[in-house]
Amino acid sequence: MHEGTPRYIGGVTNTLLLITLLVKLGVSAAVASALARSRTFQQLLFGEQRRGLRQTAVLLAFFLVPLTLGVWVRTTVSNFLAADISFETVILLGLLIGPVEAVVGGVVLSIPAMIHHEYLSLPFYGALGLAAGVLGRAVEKEEVWDFTPFIDLSLYRWVRRNLRHPRMDRQILMLLLIVLFEIAHEWVARMYPKRLFALLTNEWSLQVLVWFCAPMVVGIALKVWNALRIELKLEEQKRLLLEARLDALQRQINPHFLFNTLNSIASLVRTKPEMAREMTVKLANILRALLKDHDSFVPLADELKFTDDYLDIEVVRFGADKLKVVKDIDPRTLHVAVPSILLQPLVENSIKHGLEPRINGGTITLRSRLQGDRVLIEVADDGVGITAGPQNALRRTGAGIGMKNVQERLEVLYGTQARFTVVSNPGRGTLVAIEIPAE
């Protein structure tokens, strides 16, 4: 039994060769995981839009800086052969980015080898990059991401599928071509010793392992990045779903508010036409603000201004002697970002269900204050309160469309970081408190 052919850097025994193959798999996983932690790398690699020259150069730098260093380590440190995964890197560049970029990557990766007199590295990796790039263009991008390092499972699935419906499987095609690239790599290295690095042995079984190690190294990196890609896609889908839900909740508010305001105007058209006209102008101002494109968050100062427009309408409707507004606003909270149209539904609820049933009306109080890194906003009224059972005080999570809507929006935007509390004493009034992060 052969001990294994010596390489031109020291000697490669069968044991060292096996260890090297295992370490190469670990190096691939470690480098792929390290790169995946960079947000910039994620954006460049997974970006849907075509990268410009500068973005492509940055993406290549992420690949080439650490892996060119690995080639240099291999040429200078005895028996640390697993640091060099330049062959597999060129294939990855071709599959994921393109043929030109893969050729450039192959040239850069060959520089330390060229310095070490491995003069065939540059032409070989240049040709490999071109071939890998053509392969990457020939298959769908999703098929590249789905490429698996579990070769035995791929072959098993391929046999089962083709026994029933014979056809060309591009996953197997990629696997076979990468193996053929590695066989060509070995052949050139044997034909021209010391001019091209490759793991060589006279044991055919071990050489087969070398051939199939290449697609496994490629597949491990693709699996690491594809898992991250899927996770980011799921996060994006979750974000879009939350935005859609938030938009649906937002749309509930406007018709509800409009319906009640038009009812108020209709009740004054005959008896107080001038007052109805003034309310119509106020309503037009509010609708103009609603129809504008605005963000989900606005400064508290802007939210208070919008609420003031609504209160002006209600003051005209009730009369200044029956509806009073008191504000206790901490100036430090005016620039805090809050969800848009947050207070108006609560104020509307206080007027509709708290003050309107009272003959003498009442007072709406708006308060805000900072509590550490959180902001507390309160809407209180001295109306009839919420009557429920024999209890003197009632705590519940919301009543009416407006209050439920606000609560749901807070859950969508903040999750468990938001607190929404309703405290009501029948005959004495209701307090609605909102506590959110002061971001």
C-alpha cells in the first residue's frame, strides 16, 4: 500500500491528506460564516439590483482579502495546506457574481502562488473563473443557491427522479462539472510539478475524496449563505406583512373619523350654518393632512397639532363652555417620534363616550412626560366613565373602534415594548395611558 506521493512542499501522507480535507471543510464554513456577519456583505451578495463597479469591487474584496491571505499562508507555512481554498473560491465567484469577476478573482488569488514560482496558477485560475462564470450563467440563480454539499443525497434524489422521468438535472450537472474541474486541476498539477498547487496522492480512493471535496467546500459556503438569505427574506416578508397590517389599521381610522365628523357638521347645517361652514373648513384641513403621504411615525408636536384641528371642530360643535381642553405637555417630549394619528382616536373616544352623555360636558386633558428612556402619554376626561359590573374601578384593554385600533397599532409597531392601559371610574372619568420607547 502506498504511503502517498510526496508533494513539493514537504510531503503529504495519507493521514495528512485526510486531515487537510476535513480542515478545508471547516475553513469553508468558518470563512462563509464570518463574511455572513457583515451587513455590507449581505447587501452586496443578496441585493436584487445589479451591482455597480464600485459595489462589485467591494464584494470581491470581501472574498479575496482573507482567501488570498490563505494562499500566502499555504505557501509559507509547512503542511498548512487547508488554508488554500482558492480553487473553490474561484468557482464560487463564477457561480454567484459572474465570469469577469471570477477571472479577476482568480488572477488576484494566484499572486502569492506566482511569487512562489507556481506560474501556472494565473492561467489555470483565469480559465477556471471563466468556465465557472459560464456555468453560473447557464443555471438559474435559485439552482445555484440550492446546490447541496450532501452529495449522496443529491445522487439518491437524482436516481429516483430519473428512473421515473428521465431528464437533465442541473444540480447534478453542477456537481459533475465541479468534479471535472478538480480532475483537470489534478492532471495539470501532475503534468507540471511545482507549477500548480493541488493535493496529490497515488491512492485512487483518496484521490476520489479530493475530487469530491471541492463540490462539498463550494456547497458548504452556499448553504451557509443561503440559510442567511432565506432568513433575511423571511424577515422582509414579516416586515411587509406588518406594514400591510398597519396600513389596514390606519385605513380603519380615517373613515371612522370622517363619518363622525360629517355627522357633527350635518347636525349644524340648518341651525348654525356659519358654524357648520367653519367646521367644514377645519375638516378640509384635516383631510388634506390625511391625504398627504406621511411616515408611520411623526414628532409628538405634529401629532398634537393634528389633534388640535380635531378638537377645534368638536369645540365648535359642543361649545367652548361645555368642552374644555387642558394640556400638560413636557417640552422634552415634543420631538419624540410617535405613531401618526395616535391621539385623535383616543380624544374622539373620550368625547363620544365620556363627555357627550353629560349635560354639562367636561374637560379633556392631554399629558406627556419622559420616564427614563420611555415616554408616557395620557388622555384623560372627567366624563361618565365606563360602567361595568359592581366594581368601583375598571381596567381593560380598550373599547370602541378607535381605542382597539390604537392598541393594535402599538402591538404591531412595538410588540411587548408598548403598554396600553385604560383606567375608568364610573361617574368620575377615564384615563388612557400609553407608554412607548422614546426613540
